[in-house]
Amino acid sequence: MREFDEASLTDAVVQRFGETPDPRLREVMQSLVRHLHAFVRDVEPSFAEWQAAIGFLTRTGQKCDDVRQEFILLSDTLGVSMLVDAINHRVAGGATPTTVLGPFYVDNPPELPLGSELATAASGERLHVSGRVTSADGAPLADAIVDVWQSDAEGFYDVQRPAGEAPELRARFRTDAEGCYHFWTVTPAAYPVPTDGPVGDMLTATGRHPMRPAHVHFMIAAPGHETLVTHVFADGDPYLDSDAVFGVKEALVRPFALQAPGPAPDGRSMTGPWRRLAYDFTLARATG
């Protein structure tokens, strides 16, 4: 068939993918064509609007580099990242809820001993973080890998600071024999997702704010268990109900409780006010 019209084109394109050798790829491509064509029929874009859409996606790709992933940010702000996350964690078996990875994770962060300080240069209100990592049956998971990363008190991640600076406010810990972890850091602030690219333009054009509530990121891995990617959010933050990337879950909200001067859990004597976050994580058993 050489001549296609509005009524026949979709079926023709779907048929062209009918001989795709990989069955999953065939399923995905045919579904993509059907849904994309249905979207175009629904909104009936002008040529100028379609060119604008292509330009937006082009700029999104051009904004990506080794420390900035604008397509992840786009996925996050459209709720797609959380939808994919929910689909892939339907049967968590009582495990700690997951949430989005976000665009600021860096592979192989520096490994530090328990009790270390994440903030070597960043200033701010001191925060002590502690808890346990267990399996679904309550058994402690010793030597579990706990990756942690967060913003500073001004809402910036280290990768947003000038190039060449040492890693800051990110580290890798290993739990002790009882599955416990603990470290010191600064209290993170609510912050905007990057708005200097096409995703920021989209948020402005649609009247959406770019803010994320204050949180600490965790990625926790142990043999025989599903890797957990999650955050712990600060109770009382004004953006909990309007997180720009739809990542908040009630079970992940905890007090970053203000403490009076005095002894800290690790015996350190604190001369000024500080905060404490306690959170225990439960990992789901690996299913395959």
C-alpha cells in the first residue's frame, strides 16, 4: 500500500513493526505507535506546535551531560518516574516504600565509616541520622550498602556547585552486625528542581512551582534482597502536598526533630541546637 490517510495510517505503521524479531520490542513499538497516533488525533497539533514539541525534546537532550539528566527530570515532573516505580513495586511484601531516584545520584560515592560527617565544607544546622536495615522478617541485615545523598542547607547538591569541588553530602556506609547505620550531616532544605532548561520552561508555562520538600536520599542494597531507592522527607515541610516530582509517600515522612544542646546518640556533646532523624528500613526479598 502506497497511499495512506488519517484513517489507515496507524494500522499501516503498526503492521510495519509486525515482523520485529524480539516479541517484547514488537509489543512496545506497536503500542507506542497506537498511543502516539491517538494523542496526535486528540490534540490535532498545528505544524508550528509539532515543531515546537520537537524543539523542546531536542533542547532536553542537549541539556543532558555526565552530571545532568534533563530527560529524567522531565520524566519526574510528568509523574512518569513515579508511575514506573509503582508498577515495578506492586508486591513489596511490607518493605519500605520506594520513590524516584532523582537526577543527582552519582555512582560509587566515597565509602565512609559509620558515624562519619557528610558535610566537610557545607554549613548548616547539624542533623544526626540513624536507624536499622532489616529483612521483611525483622532479621538485621549486616554489611548492607547504604548510599546517601542530599542537598545542603541552601538547597543545592554538590554536582550543582562549581566543577572540581570534592564530593559533598553524599557517601556510602555499611551497616554493622545489628544492621544499624548512623552518620552526621546538615539539615537539608526544600529546593527547586533545575529550572534553567526546557523542563523549567515547561513548569513556568503551565503555572507549576518547581519545589521539592526537604529530604535525604537513600539507596540500600543487600544480598538476596531487592535494592531499595527511596527518600525520607521532613515532616511539616510546606511542599509535602505539592512535590514537583510526585515522590512523597506518607510512610516516608518523619520528624527532623529539634534537640536541645547536650549529648547526642553517639556520645558527642552538642553545644547548640541540633536535629535528629531516625528511620528503620525494611528490604523486600529478591523474587528472581
